[in-house]
Amino acid sequence: MNVSRRERETLTGPAAVGIVVGIFCAAFTVAFDSDYGGALASSSSTTRDAMLSLVAGFVLAFVPFGLVPVLVGRVRSGAGNKGG
């Protein structure tokens, strides 16, 4: 899949925001687990929860504000048409 300069610019902003949102979600998850998890929260479950929060935060920011606009733009411009 070739990505044009315009599409790359459209994807860069949401990707950066998604990384920041993911980091905040992971930090909030670790803080919540340490405050309310008590003895039940193990290190591996906290790490797993933080990683899932990081990925979920990224996806929730990147997909609707980066990936969907690029795909809609490609469909509207007819980039998906293979016919002659």
C-alpha cells in the first residue's frame, strides 16, 4: 500500500496523539492498580493491564481520527477501483 504525502501527514498527528493518550492510560492503570489493587494485583497483571491500556488508548485515538479519514478519502477518490 503506497501512502501519499497528504495521507502520511493525516496519519502522523493522530498517531502522535494516540501514543500520548496510550501512555496516559497506561500510567492511570498502574496508579489505579497500585491504589486499589492491594495485595491482589501482581506485577505481571499490572504490566499486562498497562500494556492493554497503552494499545487501547492508541487505537481509540488513531483509528477514528487517522485511519478512517484516509480510507474514506481513498474510497471517494476511487483508489480502490481495479477496473479499467
